[in-house]
Amino acid sequence: WTIGWDETSMKHSRAFTDTGRLSCRARCGLVWTFLVRWAMTLLTVGAVYIGLPLTTYWPLSDAVWGKSITWVGRACFLAGCGPWLLATLESLLQAPRRGCQGFIQVFFVFLVASPFGFATFFLFNFMLQLTSCFKLSTGRVGAWEVTKR
């Protein structure tokens, strides 16, 4: 599905901003859905896979990075831990109604919503996007097959 998503994005990206019957809101939605995801992917690569190794070599401290960067780095980390905590708490609150399966789900929500789970999921999606862009740029895209739902 990633190849189809990227192929459609590249084929119709100019039409998202052309004049036509779509409202400005609809155009912004199309641009956000189809094009901004590539920019967000690059920003995440920079933050996770470049920023993290840099802060392991040069620790995130006021003496090394300055107060502003240190404060923003810590605030972003805490902001990322918020959804992890809330998702885990929500699954924990729902677990008694679901029985044994609910408590297994708590474990997987805790694992997948964690920073490690996020990095793993992001890496998987990033590799899908790289594969898709490679196949599209080399012309190795096969025919579309409609599948039943």
C-alpha cells in the first residue's frame, strides 16, 4: 500500500493546489495527508536517529548545549512520554472488562507506545517509504491488483 500511496502522491500533488472545485480546507487536508508526511518523516529521522546519537556523545546539559536547547529537549521528551502514559493507563482501565486478553493488551500497549516501540514502528515505516521511493524511481512497480475486503 505504501507504493500506491506514494505513486498517487507524486502523480496528483500539483492538483492539490490548482484552482478547482475544492475548498481551501480540503486542499490543506490533501497536502497534509499526502505531502507533509514526507517532511515529518525527515524531521523524525533528524530528531531520533541523528539527535539521539549526538546527545549520547555530548550529554544534554546546559554546559554543552545551553539552557534553551536543554529545556526544549527535556520538554519534548516529557511531551512524548505523555501519550505513552495515557495510552497505558487507558488500556489498564479497560482491562478488567476484557478479562485475560485485556491484561495482555496492557503489556503490548505499554511496549508499542513506548519510545522504543515508537522508534521501531517508525523505522519499519521509514524502510517501507524508502523501498517505495526506490521502486518508483527505478520503474520497478508492478501492476495494481484490486483485492476483496
